[in-house]
Amino acid sequence: MKHLSEYRDFDATKKYLDEIHKITTREWNIMEICGGQTHSLVKNGILELLPEKVRMIHGPGCPVCVTPLNLIDKAIELLEKGVIVCSFGDMIRVPGSKKSLLEAKAVGGDLRILYSPLEAVSIAKQNPDKEVVFFAVGFETTAPANALSVLHAEKEGLNNYTILASHVLVPPAMEAILGDKLCTIDAFLGAGHVCAIMGMQEYYPLVEKYKIPIVITGFEPLDLVQGIYMAVKQLEEGIYILENQYSRVVKEHGNEAAIAVIQKVFEVGAREWRGIGEIPNSGYVIKEAYRKYDAEAKFNISHIKVPENPHCIAGEILRGIKKPNQCDQFGKACKPANPLGAPMVSSEGACAAYYHFSTH
């Protein structure tokens, strides 16, 4: 199947692995940003095939994992108020401070699991006497569809549809990680799907400011190994540039139509990241012109704030300071069926990847 079979070809992948072994002379720490990349690295055994001197560090590139605890509690509060809450399936088992969305559904909450926010608009249209909220979680990749749902609701004249937005942006998170005094990152593999939407422009300043290589990379084994090779080659040669391994998908200026939809509904503002804290200008917030579609404002739930689970080291894992198997609770009190934090329950979480696929 085109763009699958050839990018999972073992012989082609091994050639790049052999080259990485040949050119590596020093220890390098490379962070892959996206949780999908983390899963592919672990599932395909790539971590064990790399030279010992090339250490992959797992970044905060899972939107479910970085959604703060209080956002889960806000969605549960809406369910308990009798609101129809719609969500993608990856959010429903993430624990809040007391329960998950799935547990709230079990005691009577009207939770709907959807594939698209546009389905939530249809539900609002079919239920004019009920309030409908879509739990809009994600990076830049899901922002266009969520913005489009607001525009569709406006076009339909719906007053019973809102979104609970938790959109976070990748470049500010990368800068926050680089600014951390504990940071040991030498290079980044950029998230290919994010750049497919937003393009590459936001990464040039990071490369120049921090003198660090960034390689925009895909998700298949060959993509990842080639991206690692490109990053190691730069590091060994003492250069730092932005490179695009994922050129079959990512273009310099991204998807301009999608960007236009985002910019019509959202503006950049501060966002809280689970385990990291608030990062300035790191998320999308709803513009004043569309504030009536903001669930936090409509239902007055902005005040809900709760502390993180003290037994979960998700913050250290998401910042690349520790790996999942370095957590005392990993595989013991914290398992996919009973997770302490989002990285264990999310389909892209590093903890879940290690639990299901790692030999550690």
C-alpha cells in the first residue's frame, strides 16, 4: 500500500540504521515531539536498534497527555449539569481528580463518543432543548475541524452548541523545554502531522535562537530512522538547520485553507500543560466574536482548578526528564486499565507504549 509498505521496508530502514552506527561518535539526546512517533519507535523496536550513544527522549506530543486535570473535571461538571458532552474516544478514560468521563457516563451522564466535531453540531440541531458541548482537545492538527464546527453552528443559527477548548501549540512547548534548566536535548524530530497543517515557518526561529537541529519527521519506521539519521548527521557535523524529512506531506507554508479557518475562530493565548504548567502563547483560545461558543464562559466553569496526582510523574515524562519505566508506579499501581495519569491511558502516551511494547 503506497506510503505504508515502502516506509515499513526492513532493508531500507536497516541501511539508515547502519549509517547512524557509522557516523555516531558522541552521545546525543534527540527528542521526538509526537506521541505517535514514540509509539512507532517503541513498537517497532527501533530504540533497541539504535547505537547506545543515540538516546531518544519522549516529548509532550500527545494532546490527551498534556490536557490538565481541571479540564477533565470541567467536562465532568458539564455532564453532571445535564449537558450532552461529546468527545473523541481517547479522552473518555483519562482520570480526572475523582473520576473519568467514562465513569461519569456510567452514573447517568450523557456522553457521546464521536469521530468528528461536526457530528456534535448535528446532535445540537437534533436536540434544540438540550445544551451540547464538544470537548475540543488537540494540537494544531484538530483545530481546523473544531473551528469549522463553530462556523457551522453559527451558520445553522444554533444557540445550544459550544466547545470546551484545550488546544495547545507545539513550538511554544519546544521552547519551554529548551528553557528548562534540566534540559539535555541536542536535537528535535518535529511532528509531521502538525507541520502538514501549520507549515515550517514557526521552527526557523527556534533553530536560530537555540542553535539546535530540527528535522520534521513522519511516523513510519523508515521515516523515523531517516529523521534520526538527518539529526545525528547535523550534530556530528556541528551544524543546525531545519530539515524536512516528511516532504511527501509537509509543505513550507502548510495548509493555508486550514490555517485561515483556525485564525477566524481562534487566537493565540496562554495555556496550561499537564505536568509543565502554564506556557504563554502556547494555545488557541476562542476569539471574542465567537465567545458565545465558549463552554467555559457560558457555563461559568473557569474557576475549577485541581492539583495533579502526587503519585504520577507525568510532568517529568512529558518534559523528557524521566522515562516511563523509571516511575515507581509503572506497571504496578498504574496500568492501562487503572491509570494514574494520561500518558498511561492515551493511545499515544509514552507510558502506554512502554507498557504494551517495550521489553523494559
